[in-house]
Amino acid sequence: MVGFGPADVPPTAAVKFVGAGTAACIADLVTFPLDTAKVRLQIQGEARGSTNGGQAKGVQYRGVFGTITTMVRTEGARSLYRGLVAGLQRQMSFASVRIGLYDSVKQFYTKGSEHAGIGSRLLAGCTTGAMAVAVAQPTDVVKVRFQAQVSSGGNAKRYQGTLDAYRTIGREEGIRGLLERDGPNIARNAIVNCTELVTYDLIKDALISSTPLTDDLPCHFTSAFGAGFCTTVIASPVDVVKTRYMNSSRSQYSSAVNCAMSMLLKEGPMAFYKGFTPSFLRLGSWNVVMFVTYEQLKRAMMMARNNKASPL
């Protein structure tokens, strides 16, 4: 037996909600440099216009670790964690909804049945993903803008801090600047949520029913790694468009579709898989840390709750 064993009493919705947000924040702390490298690679090659002071188009970053090395050399190690505050705000609100409420919504669609089909799982993933975007959209915009922000040489920072970013975007672009680009974000997160949670669910069930593995840490690790790979393959094109669109000036693209078409015509179809390696490294490692931590947190919280209720 590795880690906390399954609790006698299933975790409550509140335990799942808090546990998911906490586990996601821990995963973000561990993997944030990879996420920042992914964003830099995804926006590389776009015509930046006025967004970053007219920065010239060109190849500045090569590979995951090359990007990290370049950022540390030119901007300092702290640049790898630029946008972390907004990232943690996002995860606490976003993951709590999309992951913490997944089981409850799945049970709602199956009317409480223990046997959920693939359709019910997909529907539950789409529902909680869309709900989460509605809650966390402003934090996602600020996080992406911070990660894309380059501060070297004479380039002035666009934003001086997290609160300044919210204020600046609100003042210059209005409240729509924080909310209007939610189309690609809803699409991306519906796809990510469905793929991530459903594949984790299915792989975990298959491992428990068809292998010697039990509902414990090795099973959670394997399921999370597989879910991370599947999610990266399916969601990468939408993720690249989302990052480009969120980081663009309001006049650069008329819509997410226009952004995607511009990428296809100017950079070719492989542009949709820019940053794939850091995406997989980040999403794979994020899934492993998040799901393993989430499963253990749920069990620890239920044990503490049960011990408090029955001190003797």
C-alpha cells in the first residue's frame, strides 16, 4: 500500500472542490517554468504589432530547455515565474470547478448510477470545463500576458504587477478585454477537460479492473501520465490559438478563427503544434503532480474529517 488508502466514506463535494484547487496550485508551482516556455514558443513567429513595443518577428527560442536558458540569461530566473500569482488565482478558481465538480456533474448526468458511460463522462467534462472558464477567464488572460511579456534591454514592461495588469487591461481595453476572448478559451478548456478527466477516468478504471494495480499511487501516476499525453496531442492546436489570441492587441485579429487562419497561411499547419514538447512536459508532469496530490489530499482530508467526528 502506497500513500493514504481509500477512505471508508467517499469524499464529499466540498472535499473534492478544495482538494482539486489546492492540488492544482501545487502542480502549478512545480511546472510553471515549463508553462512559461510553452507560451514563449507558441507566440514566437507572430507579427507582434504594438503588443510588445513592435518586437521584431524572428526565432529567439529553440526548444524547451533552450527557451528556459535564454530567458534566464536575458531576463533573469524570476522571468520563469512571471504571472505565477495570476496562475495560482486561476487554478484555485478554475481547477476547483472543472475537476472538483466533475464527479458530481457526472453523477447528475447518470442519475446517480455507478456505471458512467463515455457519453456521460464527456458531457460532464464539457460542462465543468465551460463553467470553470466563466469563473476564471480574467485570471487566464493576465497569466498569458505576463508570461508573454519580455523585459530585457530597453524594453519597458507592459505590466508592473498582477493588480496593475488587471487595472491596465480594464482601463485600456475595458472589461471586455478580460472577458471577450473567452471563445477559444472555452473551446480549449472543454477539449482539455474532456480529454484529461475522461482519459484519466478510463485508464484508471482499466488498470484497476485488468491489472494487478489497485486504486493507489502507482495507478494514479500511470493514469495521469497517459491522460497528459492524450490531452497534449488533442488540445495543442486550440491551445496555441488561445495563447496567440489572448496575447494579441485588439486590432491584430478580428476573431479566434481569423487568428487560426492567419497562422495557417503565414506559418503553415505545424504552427499549431509550436511548443508541443514543453506542452507535453508541462501537461504530463502537471497531470502527474495534480492527480496524485488530489487523490492523496482527498483521502487525507476525509481521514481528518472522520477522526474529528469520531475522536475515540
